Amino acid sequence: MAILKIRLIISSFEKHVSFLKSDIEKSLNKLPIDNKPKYLYDPIRYIINGKGKRLRPILVHLVGHSYSADPEDMMKASMAVELLHNFTLVHDDIMDNDSFRHGKPTVHKKWDEPTAILSGDALFVLSQLLLTGFPEIIHQRFNEVSLNICEGQGMDKEFENDTSISMGQYLIMIGKKTGALLGLCAQLGALLSGLKKEDAHFLFEYGLNLGLAFQIQDDLLEIFGDESSMGKSLGSDISKNKQTALTILARDDNAKRWASFTDNYSKISDYQTYFDKNGIRYKLEESIEHYINKANSALNSAPKSNKDHLQKFTTLILKRKF
Amino acid sequence: MAILKIRLIISSFEKHVSFLKSDIEKSLNKLPIDNKPKYLYDPIRYIINGKGKRLRPILVHLVGHSYSADPEDMMKASMAVELLHNFTLVHDDIMDNDSFRHGKPTVHKKWDEPTAILSGDALFVLSQLLLTGFPEIIHQRFNEVSLNICEGQGMDKEFENDTSISMGQYLIMIGKKTGALLGLCAQLGALLSGLKKEDAHFLFEYGLNLGLAFQIQDDLLEIFGDESSMGKSLGSDISKNKQTALTILARDDNAKRWASFTDNYSKISDYQTYFDKNGIRYKLEESIEHYINKANSALNSAPKSNKDHLQKFTTLILKRKF
């Protein structure tokens, strides 16, 4: 009976989340965006209609709801973070020369680089305009985190081909590139309801640690996942000489063995075997658990309904259920 | 005696402007920008230290001073528009594949495209952060105008190779791409002092029309100017099939003659002769005067000190004195 009850609760939470997702997508589709110039707005519509998981705007709603934020404000703030996120994806895809995103051609592949640069820029402007009328602290946090993301991407590019990067540097990089935005999303719902920045800080901590767990898991899935659900080919980061949690740990663990392996093997199944056999996969699974625990502990001071929702959210997104 | 007096007044205004310029550059150099990641902040420092004319931030100060805006606020707002302007230049230079800007290699030439995309993005974020604590209307206008600039650039790209573009469409494009930002600069100084948007609208009109005059003059200088002061090679827009005020007028005037000319001639001196002989240059000089007059008429309702300053500013920037 107990097991059945838990299943039912999770299932009703999943329904709630999938309802939020479709609500967010409806609102994104209704954004008052001009038709002309088509050069600018056709790709913007293409991006907005992409098959994203929308987990960042969902997080804004989950927290905002617990703090009784105004529904219209929540929707605006949640769309702002989604546009910010999409802006960074469009530009990152150019910088990394990625051809597919969510199973569709990236903007610079479907159109060209100038189109992708400009439509990314305009997405970011649109995200700022969605914040019109919001408390000053929201403008400030939104842009502080946007700068974190740029810094994180700068570090990521700097780290390419640099085999001296430590796990510590890597964690700072993903904290800025992935963690800070999830932290912001968790904070926003509370800030919208007038909570002070200091009082909403634990929510930032929650999102930041969730982001670390999520990104390390992403690195693992990039080797051990399946291509269709990742929407990109396995091993693509490693083939671009990107530093990932796996390559850094493998090097830290035994630099000689790792160098000799990469000199002689390139198939994804060889990598899978290497990371499995040498305990890299296991260590990173432990690491993910560590950051999940940190995320959940950050919620100790949260109101009960908020805590329940967010812990379920953690489970859901790490299960990659949507 | 009267002539001497006017010269002295202009000269003291020029001194004032050049003092403002150096003050703005000092503040830009003192912006609290991190050193790391170098991938991001080295190009940002390179851009900020570029040899721009700084006419947009100067305009913020000139108006702000007339309305007794707080000096620190004026400086922040003026740096924000300068960073916004530089962000658009860095990205436009990639999109147009330009190699030089203010006599120095463009960011994507000195580094590479990913570096230029990212440092442009971060400049825009830094501009938003400079607005922290400002009245809501300033955030809103800043971003509305940023969207105008993206739309203007979108139209500019759309117009490439399109020989059906009318002068009307061209004016809308340059109004968005160049005029709106000068309009914003003129408005900002007044908005900072608490003037309502409606009451500051004549200042937007001033800047917008000044921008139209400035851009048409830019098109003329691109053919009739000298390379060293333009910081780029003459005729480069035409060689990229960009629509300029000259090519549109030449086509409107006599499409057959223009087509036969472009089929047979490509030297800059041939273009100069063509535009001179067929009255295109003269028509555009008249057009510049028309928009200068509109800019100055917009100032009819301005306080006297403001009006005097801005009319002198108009003269100064159209003389390309700095």
C-alpha cells in the first residue's frame, strides 16, 4: 500500500509538471513578437518552438507557487529565464559548431551564423523586456547570473585542449555555466513575492547544487546515455577536446594510462569500458549523489510544501523523465 | 567681433566635450571588470579601450547636465549606452565580416568568432548591470531600443542584394539601427532626473533625427570621405552589396543607367563622379539638412541651456570633429 501511495503522489506531481510545461509553451507561443523583419523573427519563432525540457521555467513556477507569487508575474519571469537559456544555447551552438539541438538543426546550420548571432541577441533583449515592472533585485540577479553564464562559457572555451584543468576548476565552470541559472530560477519565485535576497539565498543554493549534479550527470550520459534521448551523438564533447568530469577524473586517476588509452582508442564502447573498469563512472555517480544531498539539505529552512515539491523535482529531472 | 565671439563659444564647447570624452574614458577604464577568465575579459578590455568617438555617452552627459541629473548616475548611464553600442559593433563586425574598427583589428579577426560572440554578449550584460538601481522606465527604454537595434540590423541584412528597397524602408532601417540609440541617449539624461517619458519624448525625436542625418552623412563619407578618418576602406558597403542612401537614390533616379554603370565600373573615383554628376550627392546633402532641421526643431520646447548645447553638439558631430 505504501509503495502504491508514493507512486500515486509522484504521478500526480508529474502531471502537475507536465501541465506547467504545456502552460509555459502556450505562453511562449503567445508572446507578442512581430513578424518583420523575417530575418530576425523567423529564427526566433523556430527557437521558441523548439523541443526544450522547459525545466528552468518549471522551477520558477514550482517555487513561485509555494510563495503565492502572482501567476502572471511567474509566467513572465519563467519565460524570461527560458529565453535567456535559449539565447545562450544558440550562441554556444555556434561557438561549439554543434549541428543539432533537441533533435532539430541548430540556427546557424538551418540559416547561417549572422542570423544565429542576431536572433540570439534579440532573445536576450526579449528576456530583459519580460522583466519590465519587476523589483530591482530581479533585474540585478538576472544580469549577475547572465554574466556568470558568459564567464562559465569563457572558462569552458579556455579549458578546451588544456589538460591541466582540475576538478575544482571544472566545478567552478559548471557552477557558473549551468548551476547559477538553476539557482536563479529557484530564487525568482521567492523574490517575486517580495522575499529578501538573503532570505531567498537557500533557494539559490538548492538550484546551484542541482545544476552541478545535473551537469555531471550530463557528462556521464554523453558517454553512457542513448543518442535519441540526448538529441546529439555520444562522445561529441570528448571528440571536441572539451574537458568533461570523466576526462578530468580519468587523468587525475592515472594520467599515463589515460594518455595511452586516448592514443589508441576512439570508439565510444572503448570509452564506456575504460570509465567503467577504472571506477570513473562509479566515482561520478557518487559525486552526483553528493550534490543532490547538498541541494536537498539547502531546503531544510524551506516551507514544507516548497520542500516537498522541490525534492520531487530533483528526482524527476535527474531521472530525465522529461 | 561677433565672429570672434562665436568662435570662442564653440571652442569652449569643444573643450567641454573633449573634457567629457576623457572623463568617460577614465571611467570606462576604471570599470570593475575581473581579470579571469582571460578568454572573456581580455577582448572586453580591448574593446573598451578602442578609439571610439564616445558621442553617445557625451550626449547623455550634455542632456543630463541641463536637467541637473546626479553626476554618478549620468556616468553610469553613459557607460551603459557606450557598452551597448560596442556590443552591437562587435557582433555587426562578425556578421559583416569587417576586419577593422577604429583603425584596429576587429575582435573576431584579432581572436576568433567564438571570442567575439561571447565578449559581445558579456558587454551587453555589463551594460544592463550598470543600470542597477535606475528607475524602471530606464530599463524599459534601454531594452526597447536594444530591440530596435536588433530589428534594424535584421533589416540591414535582409536588404543585402535586394534591389527593390525604397528610401522609405531604408529610413526605417537606419532609424532603428542608428537613430533610436541616439534618441535614447538624449532621453536618458532627462529620465534620470525624473522627467516623465512623455515629457522627454522631444529629446528622443532630437536624437532620432540627428541619427538619420548622421547615417546618411556616413553613407556619403563612405564614398567621398577619406580612409584614414573613416578607419575603413572607401566603398566597402557598396562592394558588399549593402543598400546605402546613395545606391537607393541612384536606382530610384534612373535604374537602367545605374545598372549599366555598376556593370561596367567599380573604381571608387568612378562612383564619386557618378554620384556627383547625377545629383545624388546634392540630394543627400539636402536630405541631411532636412533631418538636422527636424532635430533642431524638436528642441523648441527644451530649456534654453539644453537647446544651446544640443544645437552645438549637432554641428560638432556632423563636422566629424571628434
